[in-house]
Amino acid sequence: DVPKSEVAEREEAILAFWQEHDIFNRSLKQPAGDAPKGDYVFYDGPPFATGLPHYGHILAGTMKDAIPRFWTMQGYHVRRQWGWDCHGLPVENLIEKKLGLATKRDIEAYGIKNFNEAARESVMEYADDWRQIIPRMGRFVDMENDYKTMDSTYTESVWWVFKQLYEKGLVFEGFKSMHLCPRCGTTLSNFEVNQGYKDIKDISVFVEFPLVDEPGTSLLAWTTTPWTLPGNMALAVNEEIEYAVIDVKTETGAKRLVLAKDRVAAVLKESEYTVVEMWTGKDLLGKKIEPPFPWLATQLTEEAPNAWTVLHADFVEVGEEGTGIVHIAPAYGEDDMKLGQKHGLPIIHHVDEGGHFKDFVTDFAGQLVKPKDDEESEVNHMDADIEIIRALAAKGRLFAKEKITHSYPHCWRCDTPLLNYATTSWFVDVPSIKDKLVAANETVGWVPEHVGTNRFGKWLEGARDWAVSRQRYWGAPLPIWKNPETNEVKVFGSRKDMQKYAPTSGNTYFTMRHGLAESNVKHVISCNKENSDGLTEEGKQQVEAVVANLPEQIDIIIHSGFQRTKETAEIVAAAHPEAEVIEDDRVRELDLSDDYEGGKWKDYNAQFATWEDRFTKKLEGSENRRDVQMRMGAFIESLEETYADKKILIVSHAGPLFGLECFVKGLSLKESEAYFADEAAYHANAEVRELVYAPLPHNDYYELDFHRPYIDDFVLEENGVQLERIPDVFDCWFESGSMPYAQFHYPFEQSFGRSHSPLDSAHGVTVPASTAPSETVSAKSDLIPKSLLKEQSVQLEFEQRCFPAQFIAEGLDQTRGWFYSMLVLGVALFGKSPFENVIVNGLVLAEDGKKMSKSLQNYPDPLDLANRVGVDAMRFYLLSSPVIRGEDLNFSEKEVLELQRKNIGRLHNVLAMYEMYADGGESRSDSPHVLDRWIIARLNQLVAESTAGYKAYELDKATRPITDFIDDLSVWYLRRSRDRLKGEDTEDKTRALATLRYTLRTLALVMAPAMPFYAEYLWQAVKEEGDAESVHLGKWPEGGEVDHWLIGCMVTTRDVVSAGLELRTKAKLNVRQPLASVKFKVESNGVIIPDEFIPLIKDELNVKEVISDSVLKNLAELDTTLTPELLAEGAVRELMRAVQGRRKAEGLAPEDPIVLTIDTDETGQVAVAANQDLLVKTVGADSLIFAKTEGEVVKAGEFAFTFSIQKL
């Protein structure tokens, strides 16, 4: 618990101000104080909420905040919707650890349902912490209307994306050699594999393969994966290579071996050998070999004439390793598999998908072939290899072994060594669109550029098929079913697609609300079945009028048993005497505690803060909306099971019928909230609607849920044949890559009411907080609300308003993750990149260059640092550092503190000086003073540089000039203007204050994207009448033309001053000692110093005269001759400094007059008298007295003064 600094407390007060005044939402509706110019589209890559935010999140979040703030100030609507990444191996691994589950078998024993529910609960474990921390980091983002990748609406859009690809011929099922994580039990995509390579030590072996027809002669092959040798089915050579037949002496006797001629010396090393003859690779082709182990032969089910034969392969080369002969295990390598398929070799696995030797490998059955290292249990990744090597040695087949270090792929999530494993998967055919991907990438602006052209561009050029299926549990399921009789594949792109194959009873359902009742007239709650709340005369007439429009035949009428529904059902039954009338309590009104009976619906509804509360919050003795939806869902399912081909009328109440419709349509909470906002959502009294029912997968809450096991248990049929679902889930990168569409639930865009579609939400229009109507809702004619836009117009509007993004930002690792998956899907779907500009950040490391580690405690906690230094300093430090150009940053708390001092500390002092002298009425007008003109020129330069930086997405160039400007403002402008601010020249003082106010006001706007807190504080202090309430509602400054000549003159002036001060230091003459003159070189830096700059040099260097000299060798030259007059003035200036110090020590304000008493000798009195006007004016002395006094002593050369002051 770090005590909060003044800076932190100030920031938290500003955060409260933003929240209280709804600044973020107002900036969406009226960016830069006006109607939006248009949409600036930004996509925010969703994080996991399974842990607290770290510096990587803060860095990415700050980049994602600064750019949208800038474009908002340019007048654009910048939608910023938060999202949560919920699926995939990262979450599954956490749950496995939490539940102590080691394998997929463990998970299935625990239960897929239980496992996935645990995952669902965990993904939002830290969400509330994020909702506190992210705003505290200064970020403007909508976290209330967030999306989650586990939402059914999100999954439905993912399905749509997949089906689009399938229909374009870009999806196929294939059997390929892929990388498998044996612990996770699933294959990985090539870009996932590339994230996990690391150097490890292994054992390579040289293995002898005896030739069947030439006893005593063996081919020598080399491999780095001994565990694959039980799967050997052939050897590969290159027919162009020369091979030597050699006799070699070994410890076990003489041997005749065959290997590439050019590898003999390297392989045999110091062994004694003789070359017997030379063969070509062609000579070896077709020769039969003896396999190293017998087990695979027992698994052959058909003839394989080329099994254990020498084959030709172009990939066999003579390099710096190996023997020129390659061991081929077709099930464990891409080249091996292709060669095996070419020659008809069967692909037989001796290792299961869990990474264990299968039972038929009798000597090693059940052993892990490549386990993860575990020191505690003494497991080593080489254990199985060592056992294989021992077995080879025992059989006399081991020629040699060597320890090697090589790069080996590991699982990016659990760090288990991967296996190259032939298996079936579903793929996206990326190579077929590779050229389009490369072309699309060339349209993207990358910062830094080399990431896009080199790292990402090269990756695209080598694009391979993307394996998008995973043999896992917690993820969006593949929407693929197969007909087991025809083997035909069905790919569904929506819930409606799927419902077409869902078997139903053939029943036709009609829903009807009771007619107008007494409680409707009084607008009161009537939820007690025993109440005699019957129909009014008007209500009876409503029902009678509707009966005539019902179908000719109603087979069954079901009512709730309430008086009003019973009377309604009786009127209908009178017209349908053949109908069976049933009372069923499951369709009753909302079951509330008697405490609410007779009360107002609005009072009841007021107890729920949000729509979600109405489903999850339980009032004592009462149902909530979820309870109602569950019983109504169970009710309709029971009708499906009980009846067939019946026309059934359900007479119920508005709320339960609404819940029934939401269940049948599979509406999410957000969709049901939007539907509820439509007046047509609730049945009007006596209104009848046809309810079209087809099953959907749902969870125990009767909510649409596509997750396993609900989707696994969902029955689909075609012509009476039950379809079989492919049980896999999506690669979570496919889900992330679908984010541009799925966050909007595109293209389904169900517009249940005006302004409530996802596309409207993209414009910042949100569904208003709904209040449940009483049961007196006006009738609407349309039975089922329909989408307002047809498919083509939906796509057009989507592309106009939501696609592509002008900007995205993530870390360097996402070049082969989110950036890649988004580009592939965007190009495949729309023929273009889904993003136009990308900022790629590097890693934030500890100060010592190591990875930040909680256990090592080698970095400051972000919240603690915020409490000490403030968020603005952290943000600026990150944005102005090389990390925003893809480079790594060694995070330095010291540097953050330094930036806080240089930027906010200095600026706070400038503001304090302004507030000390300002009266609040200053309004800028053109000032002739050179300092005012210069600082405005520098301000215009700052605006131009910062604007250019933001527009180029170069955040360092947008932010670093701020530090330089604050330095100029504080160290030069304010210091040189201090006397003007407190001077007697009222006109000049007003101009200086007006210039300073204008400068600070403009600076606040420029600072706003990077340092939003202090920018707001500054804005509140200096804003003018008519300005926006918040700096973040303000318009980005346009800036005037930059006067480079004036800026150059001031640079030269300051260079002369710096040179003069250096000469003073060398001469050991402090600045309070006046000097006669300084000379400066006339055309230093190519700029002549105009006359109006000369007083600045005089004052800064404390010289009487400034002389230009065209032949001067150095930039400046001081006359250091000290006359008696100069010495006297110097002594008085020392006295002035001491008096000013005494005033400050005694807490006097600048305007407080004093009596100054000085005790000095005659020489001192003469010196004071000669400089009396300067002295009294500077120290604010109303009178000066020479008299004996006790006080502070000042000595300056031969002069000595004792003085005291007294406030008048």
C-alpha cells in the first residue's frame, strides 16, 4: 500500500470529474465539440482477464488510447469497445492446473461440461480489477458494453466467416504432418509453432540398417529424434550423391558401412577405416533393409512392397551433419510423409496423440516419447531417446551417439516439446491467396516499417495451409457435420442454417396474451394466482375480436390458470369446441413475493440497475427473468416431446411470452435488451403471434450456447439420418482474426428497434437503460421484428462505417498471431486488409534487461508507481520510448521520475507563476515582444510536429517535442519573462500573461492524447469563456505558420548565452557579477542576431554591452576586466540575492513591501547608493535605511553587508 502522492490524488480527482460529467461518451457523440466528421475505425485486440494488467497491457493500452484521442480531437467519431479474449489453450491450461488435470483423459473423466463451466467462470475472474485499473491508466474505452469471444453472437459470426471461406473453396479437410502438443492433445498452426522454439540439448544417433541381400553390409543413417526409429519404414538417399563402402574397425569388431563419401572423414573421425568401393545413390535404390525394431511390421494390414526399401529423395543433401542417408518415418515428418505417400508406404503411428508409445511397442509401451522436463519428478525430455539408444546398442545397431544443441519447437502455452505428427485437421488454404495477402500488406502503413516489409512480409511469402481445428474443449466449435451414409459435409454459417436440420414435432404454436384485465387498467402488479383479476369488458371484446382471425382448427389451448388467462382461454375455446383446454402453471405470470402484489411495476423494476441484473439478481421469494426463461424453455421442449402435428395456442402473460420468444430465437442478453426496447417486443393485450419453433443448443439456463457439450448433444438430421459433428473447436487465433466482424455480430445485425443494431452502436448509439413496461403495451401489427437492412446493404454499411480499421496496435509477437489471422480472413472475405495502419511495440523488460518476474520482484508494481509518480509520467515514458517502434525497453523507474519532473513538475511551476499574476481576463492579441513572438513560433512548431507524428502513427515524434517545448517554456520564456509578469508596465504585463495563457491552453490540447490527466488539470486552469468543458471535448489546435527564422535567431541567441556562461565559469565569475561587454560572431549558424534579441543576451550574461564581431574566431568572447563600478554593482547584486532569500524564508508574498535596513561601511554605502534604484525595485523595499542592525551577513569581495527586513 503505497501512500498516494499529490500527483496521484490530482489524477484521481480528474478521473472522477470525467466520470461524473460523462466526458468519454460525450466525446463520442460530439468529438471536438461538434457533430462527427465521420467514423475513424479502430479495432482493439482483446486481452485475457485471467490475470491483472501488466506493463505490456499498459503499453498497448496507452498506444490504443493516444491515437483515438487524437482523431477524436480532429472531429471524428472513434468507437472504442472493449473486448475479452476467452477461449483457447491459455485458459484451458490454467483450468487444468487449478483442477489438477494432467491429460485429456482426465478432462473427459471430470466431464467436458464441468471443465468448460470452470473455464467460463475463470475467464472473467479479474474483470472487475481491469475495470478499475484501465480507467485509472487514463484510457477512454467502453468497458460496459463489452464483447466476449465466448458470446454466442460472437461465435455465430465466426461460423459465418468460416462458411464464407468454405463456400469460396478455401476450407478443406486434410491429413498432414503437423506439430502436435502431446500434453494438450491437439495440433497447432504453423504460426503457433513458431512462437515456441527454443534451444535444447538432445542426443543424435548414427544407426546401422543392414542390407537384406548383402549380409554384413549396413547403411548408416543419422537422426536427432531416436524416438521415431520404431516408426521407420524406409531409408532415403539422393541418386546424385556418391556413397562410399568402407570397412571400419570399432570396439565391437570390424564393420562394413555405407555413407556419403563426403561425410566419411567427419563421421568416422579418428576411427581406422578402408574405402572398399564407391556406389552412386542409384546403386542403392530398391535395396531392402532390416528395420531397427520389429514392432511396426506387426501392424501391417495390407501389402507394402516398398516398405523397408531404399528410396530416392531430392531433400537428401550432403551438409555439415548426417551421413547422406535419411531415416524415414512417414508418420513423423512432412518430407517423410510425402515420400511415403509417393511410394505407397502405410502411415502407421507407434505413438498416440498423448505422446506415449503404443502398446504394440512392447518394450516401451506407455512411455512418453518427449516429455516436458521436470526436475522435481526427475523427468527429462531425453528419457525415451536414451532407452531407444540402449536398445539399439543391445541389438548391435548403434554405431555412435553425440550430444547436440538444436532449436526445437515447444508448445506456446504449456512448454511441452512438440511432436511432428501426421493427423487429420481442417485447414484454410492460405497459399492460394498468398499473392493477394502480399499485395494487401503493401497497402498497410507499418510502424516500424521494417516489421511489415521484412518480418511480416517474409512470413506472408512463405504462407502455408492454416490448421484451424483443435482437438480441445473450451472454444468455438467447428460448425461442421457429416452425413455418415453419404459422407457429405455440412458447414453451417448461422443458427438458422443449423435449425433447418433440427428435427421438430411438426407442431404449430401460437402465443396469446390475455385480454385487458383490471390490473392492466390500474397499472399494478398481479402475480398471485388466487386474485380475482379477471378481464374487463374491453378485454373480453379484444379476445372475441381476435378469435375470428385464429386458424380454423386449434387442437390444444394451454393457459396459466390465472383468472385473466382462464377467461381468455374460455372465450377462445367457445369458438373451438374440439380443442383440449389445459391449465399449466409453467406459463404463469412472473412469480413474485406477495410483498409486491398490488404495487407498481416501475417500483419493482427500479431494483435492477442493469438489464443483466434482471436475469441474475434474485429478490427474496421471487423469480427473476432467467427463472422465467428457463421454465418457458422447458415448457416448449416438453410440448415437443409430448405432441406431434398439433396446433397449440399458449395463453399466458407478457413477461413469460417475452422470455419464451427470447429462448426460441436464441437471443443473447444484449439482443434481448435491444428487443425489449422495441415497443413491439411485448404482446399487447389479446395479441396473437405465431411462434416458429426449431431447437437450438442451449445450456442449463436455457440460453443459446454453442459450447461443448451442448453442441455435441444437439441432434441434426438429414432425411432421417442423424448427422455427426466434427468434435473439434476452432484455433483461438481464427476467433481473434474474426474480431472485426464478430464484435458487431456481423452480418446478422438484428435491428429489433430503431438505433439498436450493432451497426448503429458503432456510431456510439447505445441502447437506453430500459424500464420494463407495465402490461399495457400498445399493440403492433408485425409479429416478428425483421432486420432493417438486406444482406447487400448490410455489407455496404459495414464497409462504410466499420471496415477496415484505420488503426490497430499490438506487440511484435502478433505479427504471426492476430495481425496474420486478421489479414488472412480480411483478404479472403473482402479482398483487402482489415487494417490500414499498425503500430508494433517491443517488449517491456526489467531494468536489468531480464523478463519482468513477480518472483524476482525486478520491476515496480504499475499501480504503486501510479500512486507515487502518476499515470501521465508512465504514459509519456512509454509513448516517447523506442518500445513503440518494436524495440525492447528496459523499464526504468528512475527515468519515469525524471520525465515527471521535467514535464509535469516544470509545467506545474509555470502554471503556478501564471496563476500568481493572472486576473483571468487575459485574452491573446498579437504581442510585439520578441519573447512572446518566439514562444508562439515554438508553439506553432510543436503543434505541427505533434500533428505530423500522430498522423504518421509515430508516437515518439508526436510526444518527444512536448518535453523540448516545456523546457523552452520554463527555462527560457518564463525565466526571461518573470520581470515582465510582475513589472509596472501594465500593457506589457498583460501581453505576457495573455501569451502565456494562450500557450498553456494550446499546450493542454497537444498534451491531451499522451498525458490526459495533467492536460485536463491545465485546461481547467486556463480555459477561456466558451471553451469546451473538458480538454477531451476540445478541438485539436490548428497552429499558425511556423516562423523558422525567428526560432533560428533565438537558437543562436541562446547559443551565444551558453558560450558566454561557459566562459564565465572558466573565469570563475558568477552571473551576479556584471561585466563590461561580450562579443559574438556575427553570422553564427548562418543566422544574424537582430537588435531586439540583444537585451536578452545582456540580461542573461549580465553585461553592459553586446558587440558583434565578424572576424571573431569563437562564438563568443567576454571582457573580464572588473572596474570598481562593476565590482560595486556585483556586491549589491549579491546583497539583492540574499534579501530575496530572506523574503522567501519569511513567507512574504511578492507584493508585500518591506523596510530594508543595511549596516555597512562607507564603501558599501557608496556601492548601495550607486545601485539603489535597482536594489529597492528588485527586493520590493518601500524604504532603505543605513543603520546598525543585527541580521544576515553578506560578503562579496571587499564588501560586507549586514541587513534585516521588516514587513510594512
